Amino acid sequence: MHQDGFETLAIHAGQDPDPVTGAVVPPIYQASTYKQDGVGGLRGKELGDAARWIEGYEYSRTANPTRNALEECLLALEGGARCLAFASGMAASDCLVRVLCEPGDHVLIPQDAYGGTFRLFDKVLTGWDVSYRPVDMSDPVAVRAALAEQRARLVWVETPTNPLLGIADIAALAQVAHAAGSLLVVDNTFASPYLQQPLALGADAVVHSTTKYIGGHSDVVGGAVVLTDPDLAGRLAFLQNATGGVPGPFDAWLTLRGAKTLGVRMDRHCQNAQRIAEMLASHPAVSEVYYPGLQNHQGHEIAAKQMRGFGGMVSFRARGGPEEALAICGRTRLFTLGESLGGVESLIEHPARMTHASAAGSPLEVPADLVRLSVGIETCDDLIEDLRVAME
């Protein structure tokens, strides 16, 4: 049978025209509760293959038609058995860890993990007696050695990593993790489902901050988890309903709207980021550039093998040191100083004092002279000129 392409799925999966009005855009079901057809008689909505777990609606913490449409769309884009949407990427991560781990379990995390992920494991989950160890995920041998030293329930991977753009070989890590009896979770936020599909490479679960590239317009916060095991997905759905970290209908609708244009936006993000990385690599004010699209990047070959493109995130170190890095962040005109990433507009930030401040003094502390760029989809010549002026 013919298989629809990514862009087709992004526009149509979970988004059939409304059967009552014919509206081509899914409605926002701004409802907290639903009329039941007798006691225990729930009004279901068929969602293609997803109908096997959507039995009906009773209360929007448990299920909501707009949220279900988003979940079906993301499931089609990532593959797997089931997708669950959350109120944020961190809510998704926390809920997933509490389903997959028990007190006393151990987890491997990247040695340059996102600051919020580090904070979750270091400040929250340790109180639940889940220990962690930072490991260089770009080195499967190091991961195998760490698993041999202490069994881990999870191997938690970001690729590319935030903010140093490290690349991990997902297929290789899947083999290493599974051989040790561990599950592999991949944070796919930086790549998005358009550039990389970890489940097809052997991962057991994928986590997204849909706030970023999937939403794509810096106007909504959300998260998602996609799993390959239906039983684990059922346990995740139970805990999500029990703890309530769900997105509202309007948030789900905004994220679904953003997903429609994910493919075309990511193409432009990648094109702009590649040109900017090449410019930075030859600029005298820059001592080092982190972008997997550069051939001298340590993970370039692996990224080229498992990704459709190299993404829209670029980091670099200011040759003038931390004070110059801060000054550059304050001089740009088009690159807005702000946290987050993945929107159509370009952002600039100083990770050591902003997104990764929680990692200060830890093994995950980032260089103080590091600048991170979220390259938007503006005219690239304008972005390059903005950076050149800021660095001069």
C-alpha cells in the first residue's frame, strides 16, 4: 500500500474534516466534561488506529478530542504504539521516568544534558531514590562500561545535545542498552520528528518539548511522549490521568497547527543554521563552533547517517571570553535575547547564566564563554549581518 509522506501526515493525521460542519481544521473542544449516554455510557470518537485506546470521553483530564487529534498526528510522525501529550516537556519527562523507574533504580544521562533535565534528575528524582550518572553518550564503549559497572534501568539520550550539539549513535546505543537490560529514551526535541526518528533506530521511547520546533511559533508550551510498548503506554496514561499534567485544548490546537508546517520550517532552519555556522567558523571573534553540519564536527558522519538535516541550533565560544560572550548577546538586533528555541524567530542566549544555570558547579557545567543560537527562518543574509555587527 502507498505510504503517505511526512508532510502529508503532518497535515492530515488526526485531522479529518469535522463530520458535522465539514470544517477542515479540527475544532477546539474547550470542555471540561461530557454528557454521558447513561451511567458508564461514554461517547467515543474514532481516531483511526488510535481508537483501540480512546473508548470515550468523560472528563478532559483523562481525554479530550483536540488533544487526541494532536496525539494521533505526533504518533504518525514518530511511529510507535501510542503518543501522549503533556503540559510541558518536563512534565512529560517526569511522568515517563516515574513509570519506567522505581525507587532504587539507576539512570545514565548525557554529560551535557539540558539544564532542566539535569535539574529533574539531580534535585527531584534523587529525592525519590533514583540515582543518575552523566556519561559521554557519543561513546558507546563508555556507555557499555558504565552499564557494566552499575545496571541502569534507563539510558537517557539527547541527540543533538543542548547546548553543545553532541551527537549520539541511536542504533548503537539501542544495542548497548538492550544488551544490558536497559531501556533507551531519546529526547528528540532538537531534531524534531522531521529530521530524526529514534524509534525506527531502536529507541523504546521518545520525549519532546513540543514548545520548541513542533509548536514552532513561541506561543505555546507543551510536551509529548511516544512509546513502542502498549503496556508501558497504558501505565503512562494511567499516571498522567492520576497526576494531571495535561495540556489544555487550546494549547493542543496551537501545537497541532504548528506541526502542519514542521517540515517546511525545518528545511529553512537547517539551511540558515548551516550558513551561519560556516560564517562563525571563519570569524576571528569565535574560537570554536558546535554544529553537526560542519565536517570537522566529531559527530558529523553519524548525524548525516541518522538525520535528514543538521538542525537549527548553533553554539559557539567567544574568543574574548565570558564577558565578550555576554556582550555579543546584548548587541544583536534580530536575534532576540531569550530562553527557549525552535520558533520562527531567531534567539540568542548565554547558557551558563540562563538555560543551564542549574548545572553550575556540577559535572554538566557549560563553558562561560558559550553562546547558543536558535536560528530562525528569517532572511539568512540579515541574520549573518546581525551577528557580524554584534561581534565587531
